Amino acid sequence: MFETIKNAWKVQEIRKKILFTLFIVIIYRLGGFIPVPFLDATAVANMINGGNSIFSTLNLFSGGTFSRATLMCLSITPYINAQIIIQLLTFAIPALERLAKEGESGRAKLDMITKYTTLGIAAFQSWAYYLTLKNSGSLTYTQGFSKAMAEIVIICCFTAGAMLVIWLGAQIDKKGIGNGISILLFAGIVANLPPQFGETFKTLAETGNFWYIILIPVMIVLFVLMVAFIIFMDNAERRIPIQYAKRVVGRKMYGGQSTYLPIKIAMAGVLPIIFAMSFLSIPQTIQMFTGEPEAGTFWYGFMRAFSQTSPIYGTIYFILIILFSYFYVSMQYNPVEIANNLRQNNGGVPGIRPGKPTSDYITRILSKLILVGALFLGIVALFPIVFAQVTNVSAVALGGTSILIVVSVALETVRQLESQMMMRHHKGFLE
């Protein structure tokens, strides 16, 4: 990885893209320190430390900016929710389905629809978070400003910050390296990981308990093993052999070569986990408007079931990750289209007839790979939560998702660097 970055730095065009990406990341991180007026950052941080899972998730994706009550506190959360909604509606609304099949122009229109949807979701979430912060006593007022003015300012700041994040990500897509939104998410999590783990180690050391002190090297070892496991699964792939038939055009013979169709095991990436987390945050979002239910009532038990300490939450979380894995891959991979493309190019899988038998064969392989990849994501997502329950170290409950996002984005960015290097025939990559 470091060798790739070193070689890429020598290419002037790629070096400019890297510097531009770093510049955008710096702007994003600086925005994470601009305070929103009328908010008490200490009260917001105490509310997050109190165990509110939806705000803990939001704080994770924002790189700790939500706990500081800053402009970028919503981060990419509205955009992720908008993407989920638009992708679901693509299957339900024929007009959106036609746009998805129109190539580059259709994707551009869908992207514009997603951005407008992001604006609406950001405004709604800003209002919901304002009500929650208001009920928790996290607001401050100064003389000369009414509560209505404070509400407008807070909601506008939250919404503007979310849209600014989308704009910054788009600039990286155009002039930088990697996927813009993923890079910003990566930057926020990386910036927040050292303080998170440092606070965890400090808490364990201050207990004075021998068992908790032993946990520190155990956690370091588990962290290294998890990173290695994620890298191994991210690079793992199934290669389907492809044979192209020979054909004569004029006096020349084409085809006849053998190749393979690579299918990654973890092809869905981290998106199923993010989708599942967003879905499970719905009860907490509703609670923002309804308030804390009375103890002993049905709704109190219902809300408790969707807290991260509940076995029901973990079970539903695991099931949703598997379901969203199948859903996401079904949108990205069309076995019928792959089989038709192979037949049109005189290619096929050895021993499998072209057409429907080939698509059925690819579908069977995809089903097995999706299950393995979904189980991998479920283990990574649930293991830190289970570990936190067993050891009572709740500060690392979201560590698995954080590590998965960081490692996946880093590997994907390095792959993009390598591909750009190969396109420029850089010495060392084609030798």
C-alpha cells in the first residue's frame, strides 16, 4: 500500500489529485469544529455518552463532530438514507427503473434526485434532532433571540452542513482520488478512532482491576486480527473460467483465449451494515417526537428491544445484514445480462451451455458467495457488540463497523491509484 502511494506521488497528475483530496478533507475536518449557535456542546456530549444508540451511530459517521455540536454534525447520514430510499424506489417505480438503465445520463438524473431527497431528509432530521436536543436541555439562549429564531438557526445550520458535505464529496469525485463520500467518511472515522480507543484504554487502566488491565493487550490483538480478517475477505474472490470461441474475420483469427470472471466474496462492502443500522434507528427516531415511554408499558419494552444491549436487536441486526446483502448484490449483478454479454462475444463457461444455463450457473454461485459475504459482515458487525456486553466495555461497541469502513475505503482507494498508474504505463506496475 505504502509503495503504491509512493509511486503514485511521483506522477504529477496523480499527485495533484491526492493533494486536492487532502485539501477537501482538511476543509471537511475544519467544518467539524465550527460550533452551531444556541447548542451546549457539553450537554450534547453527555447525552451521547448516556447510551443513545442513534446519536452514537451519528457521532460515529460524523467523526465525533456531533458530540461537539458543530456544523458538520449530520455528516453523510442524510445522503446514505436518501440512497437507500432511491434504490428501493428504483424497483417500485418504473420511471426510476428506466433511468437506472439509461446509462450515464440516467445515473446523473438519479444522482440529482438523490441530492434533492438528501435535502429533504436533512431538513427533517435537523428538525427531529432539534426537538430531541431541546427536550434534553442541550439548548442555550441569549438575550435578544427568541426560541423560534434559535430553532431556525439550528435547523438551517444542520441542513447546510449536510449539503456542504455532499458538495465536498462531489468535488473529490471530479478532481480527486477515490469515492468522495467514502473518503470523507473514512477521514471522520480515522480522526475519531484514536480518542475513542484512548478513552477506552484509559477507562480500563483506571479501574485497577487485573481482569480489565489484561483486556488491553487482548483488545490490541483482536484489533490486528480483525484488520487482517477484513483485508483477507475484501481481497477474496471466486473466479469463473471463461472460454472465448475462435472466429475468423477476413484473413485473421480472433478469440480462442481463456480468461475468468472475478466475483468478490464481500461484493456488497459495508453498505448492508449501514443500511441495517439506518433501519434499526427508526424506533429511536420516532422516540425523538414521542419522548421516553413510561416504564412497564408496551412501548417501553419495544424501545428497549431496539437498544444495542438487547439480544433482539442483535438478532434483527444480523438478519437485516444478510437480507440487505442479497438486495444490494441483486441490484449490482444481473446474471442474465452477464450471460447474454458472454454469448454475444462468443464466450461461455466451459461445460455450461450459453443462455439460461449460464445465467442459472452464475446465479447459484452468486447465492453462495453472497451468503458467505453476508456472514462475514454479520460477524464483523456483531462481534464488537458481543464483546462489549461480555466485558462491559461499551466504548468499542461500534469498532467493528468503523474498522471495516476504514479498511475497505483504504483498499479501494489504493486500487484506484494502481489503476490510474497502469493507465499511464508507470514503470514498476507493468514489469
